[in-house]
Amino acid sequence: MDADVVFVNGSVYTVDAARRWTRAVAVRGGRIVAVGTDDDVRSLIGARTEVHDLRDRMLLPGFQDAHVHPPSGGIEMLQCDMNEAYSLPEYERIAAAYAASHPDEEWILGGGWSMDAFPNGTPDRAPLDRVLPDRPAFLPNRDGHTAWVNSRALEMAGITAETPDPPDGRIERDAQGRPTGALHEGAMTLVRKLTPPTTQEQWEEGLLAAQRYLHSLGITAWQDAIVGGSYETYEAYRALAGRGDLTARVVGALWWDRLRGAEQIAELVDKRERGDVGRFRATSVKIMQDGVVETFTAAVIEPYLDAGGRPTERYGMSFVDPEALKPYVTELDALGFQVHFHALAERAVRECLDALEAARAANGPNDLRHHLAHIQIVHPDDVPRFRRLGAVANAQPLWAMNEGQMRNLTIPFVGSERAGWQYPFASLHRAGATLAMGSDWGVSSPNPMWEIHVAVNRTSFPGYVYADDDEAVEQPFLPDERLDLPTAIAAFTVGSAFVNHLEDVTGSIEPGKLADLVVLDRNPFEHPREEIHRTRPLLTMVEGVPVHVDPSFD
Ligand SMILES: [Zn+2]
């Protein structure tokens, strides 16, 4: 029988250990039916077969993002979007322009500002008050752990010098204790709860915008790292999947409400059952165990240092009591849920691994592929435990560079020894851990070729945020932790497919697998590794159907 689509004369990188490189691929009925030389596929070319001469360009399995927030990222693209700017004057300009062009919106929402643009990483309400004197503004930063609010928003929320910090967050204050306009972690809720709830229609619009964008970057599948909580996207996914509009394959990680306990598990089971629609499944549970280093909310073993290098009393936050985490994870594991942890600093990583160890001891081995995302600081003693416990290292490689936020807001406050334990991707790989990769978009760019560039080089590059930062561009960050290009590509394809239990049907180019594919404009193996970031996707395909075609592709 004739193939529907045939690619010939290409640099086909299969991510299949048995046959890494080949020249041609044939697709029929959404599946790969032949992989080999141009001669091998010739007999499958018929009158109706679409034949693409790749002229040596690279064909790969579609990228899979193991930790991403598409619906909110997509909505942010449609709101007061600060993601593409890096200075206070630009943020003021963006906020003023958005307010002027949206006179009927009661709230100014959006965000995506960079901590690096502010002294100490925290913005002040005064400049926001200048451009937004009347309407309340709630603008989370790019990592979503701190919100910038104006005086009107503080006033509406009743936040004053007398307001205590909530147990899971902190109100930034001046010397007199007055709120300055930055709310960390759980303190964001004080204002967020007043903002108009995002409607399902908005979530769906955001998800569709995000899906178009992610497909344009060569991404064919992902794990949504928060479904639930303040990201009520579960019904949006079900709706799109039910209509056949969800072209990507998505596993949703259902939000673990850290203010509740095991009583929520029955709801998660129900959501998993009802969540199996089209290309969507809700088989993972997201437990956010700590915060971020820059606001001292990431959980550390030795205390944070002060600006003078002296130990403080700050140890960060364990959002779930580590002793309670063990029975929760054990029960989720027994019920067949995959656990997707946010584990950023070394104490959180250890607490999550301890919980997995408890689950193993109680339930024995299984194939659920629990994973720890972010893993910014990993104590060397914990590196070998990933393999021992079957925990996948879910890496966000774009963060592993020597940029200002790292130099000014992280290294001085964690100290030099611990600073050297950051993003230990090569160490984890050498220790036999399975590596998956993801972007954490809207936190940072979801461009897999940029992320792979940093995984391989550990430096910034032209066109990226920190391109003018000489140290970020010239000094590789902990160069011993660089990965080679095959390892980084594998993490972004078959590694993330493994996390999503999709590696039997996707993640590599083999006969019988689904034709989830991407064509790149070049073969990055044949260019200097400093140029990996230039690689662009030209065609993205899911089950043999194009979901993104660059105008320059023929
Ligand atoms: Zn995330």
C-alpha cells in the first residue's frame, strides 16, 4: 500500500539506539511504516504520496515538554504581557499601553516580569502607581512565585502594615513594616482571590494560543505541570480534547492542595477517571514541595546566608510537612498515580526522595515514573538516589547559566559550595538517572532548541534575554555539568515521552510508532555547538497531520 507522506534525502536522527541515523521515513495512517535509505521507501511512493525532499535537513521525533503551563502561558500572551521585556521603564510602558488599550478591564492582569530587572529582585508599587493610579493590578513575575501589585490592589485586599504574613507566604515590607507591592508565594492569594476568575472560555482560548505556539517550536506532547488550584484548566482540556481540538498529547498533573491532606485523594481519583478524553489524560499529581531560591522560599538544609555571607535563620519552606508527605505519596503510588514534584533546593529534593523511598518500602517497585522537576540544588549524596528509586530527573536546562539573577540573587545567598551543586544534569546522567526535560513556560521560553543549547553549552546566546550579559555568554555555568547533544535531544524526546508513558508509541522514529515528527532547518550536529540555538523548526506533525508549517518549508 502507498504511503501518505514520505521524507527522503534527510538527516534523520531517530533517537533509536539500534539505528541512530538514517535517510528516509514513510508515514501511512498516522504511523511510521518504514525507516531506512531512500531506496527502502521508494516502493511505498504512489500517485497520492506526498514526497518531501529534505535536502539534508534534520528530521526528529517531535519534542515533548515534561513540565509546562500552556493555558496560563497562552492567556498571558493575550494579556499585559511583560515576558519579552527586561527593564522597569519597559514594564511601565507595557502596563500603561495595555491599560490604555483595555479601558473596560477592571483589573490589569498578566505579568511575566523578570526579577533581575529590580534591586534585590523585588519591584515596588510606586512606579506601577504612576501608570496605574486607579485600577488594581496583579502581575506575577515570570516564575509565578511573586506578584507585583499596585496600591489600589493592596487597598482593596486590606493589606496594611498590620496584616500578618500568611503561613505559606510573605508580604514584602519597608523598614516601617508597610507593604511595598511585592507578594511572595501564598501571600499572592490575598490579592489573587479578588481578581475576576478566569473563565473556561479564556482558559480554552489560552490553551489554543499556547498549542499553536508550542507546535511552532516543534513540540508535539507535554505534561501540564498544574491542572487545578489557581489553574482551573481541567475542564478546558476535557472540552478541547472532546472536540478533537487538542492536537498535542497531554498528561495533566492534578494539583495537590497543600492546605488539605489525604481527604482530597478521592477527588483526584474521580478527576483521573473523567479526565481520559481524546489526547488528554490526568494521571499525574503535582506536589509543590518548596518555593524558589531568590525569595528564600526554596527549602535548604543549611540556612541561607545574608548579604555579608553570614548564616541567617532562614531555611525556606516545606509546603507539605515532610512526615505527612510520606503517607500521601505512598497512597498516591498505591493508587497508580504518578507524582510530579516541584523540588527546587536540596532539602525539598531530599524530602521528595524520602517520600518515594517510603512508597517503595510500602508498595514495592512499579512503573509509575515519579519525577522531580527543577532540581536546582541537589545534595551530592542524593544524586545516586534518583536511579535507585526510579525517580526521573525533570530538568529545566534554560536556567543553568551564569546570568545576573544567578550571580546576584542566588550564589551569594547559598554560598559557594552549594552553588556548585546546581543543575547537576551530567552528574545525574552519569549516575544512571533517566533525564526528561521541560521549559516551565510561562516561567521561561519553551523553545526546545534554546533549552538544548544551554544544556550543551551552559551559556547564554544572541537573541536571548541575557545576550548582553557578557558573563552569561562567555563563562559556562559549572561546565562539568554540560551534556552532549545526543543526551540533551534524548531527554527532550524519548526521556519526556517516558515520563508521559508515551515512549512505546512516540519519542523515537521507528516503524510502528506514531508519526509525531519535526523537521528542523539544519542538522545541528554539523554546526558548532555554539550555534545550536539558531536551529528552527520548519514542519511539525502529529500522527502524520501537519500542525505547524513554516512558510519556508517545501
Ligand atoms: Zn512549573
